[in-house]
Amino acid sequence: MAASIDHIPGRENVTHAVIDMKGTYKKFIESYLPNAKIIVDKFHVIKLIHPAIKKYRKEATGDVRSNPIRHLLLKNRKRLQPYQKRAVTKFCQQNLNVNEVYRFKEQITNFYNIKGFNQASRVLTKITDDMARSHLREIRTLRKTLMKWRAEILRYFKTGLTNGLIEGFNRKCKLIQRTSYGLKSFENYRLRALYSCS
């Protein structure tokens, strides 16, 4: 990896880098982008709790893919229709472990609606303190992760930076590969990608 970027000038001018929570990415940025402040992408923070929701939902319903509750539990509650909210509320009332995880999912989602670094810092502290009292192992593990990456998570509230634009480019590039059934020439692939993303 290092050899492939050593020839690129201006690495010292990079001020911010948005990543998911992988230690290898963090070490790489710290080594090769010495002046970059690391920010954890908010969508990866929100998705951290999804596996726990799926686990406890499956315990209650089995792996029934046609069950609409599996999608409703992962959606932002504010975007649900009233009848969908009632369905989620009823399901959570009947399944206490799901209710516990869903409550934290909504707290983390709403955390990113906060305006201002200081308020975000206070709310994150409150969330992690609340998590410390949870009886679920997944929640306590999530708490450790949030505390480990606290500085990088909160830095979002100073910059507003995410990986959304880059993820969009990646999606387009993958679509080009799929619809072309492969491209023998990298240069042709590069030109098509540049054209599609311009």
C-alpha cells in the first residue's frame, strides 16, 4: 500500500480523512497522512448496532425474510408511517431484548441530528453511560467501541464530513463493471468511470 502512494505529492496537505472503524485504516492514515484529522463515517457508526437487532429479532421471529418487521426495525423511526410505528412498538413490547437494542439504535441515530460539538459530546457520554447498565453483551461491546473511537466520532460535528460522495462513486464504478461484463483495458474503465462520475 505504501509503495503505491509514495509517488503522490502533497500528502502533507491532507487535513481530514473519513474512515470506518478499522484500526488498520487508522494506522495507515497516521503513518502516511501525518496532518490529517481522522473522522469516523457516521453511517458506519449507525450500522454498528444492526447485527444485534437482527440477532434478537431472529430469536423472536426466526429467519422469516417476508416478515416486514425486519425492515422496520432498521429504519429511522421518524421516517415510519404511524401504523408502522405502532407495529414496531408492539413488537418491542413483546420482545424485551429487541426493545433494549432498538432503543439504543434510535439514540445513536438521533445523536447525528444534534447541532454543535459540545452538545454532541454530552449526549454521547449519556448514551455510553446508559449502555454500561445494559444486560446485553452486544450493547456493552458496542459501548467499548464508541468510547475507543470517541474523538473520531465527535470530530464529525466540527466538520460535517462523511464518505457519502465516495460511496456513490464506488457504486457507480461497480455498476460499470457489472454492465460491461468486465473490461480488459484499465484505461477504458478509468475513462468510463470518470465520465459517469462527472
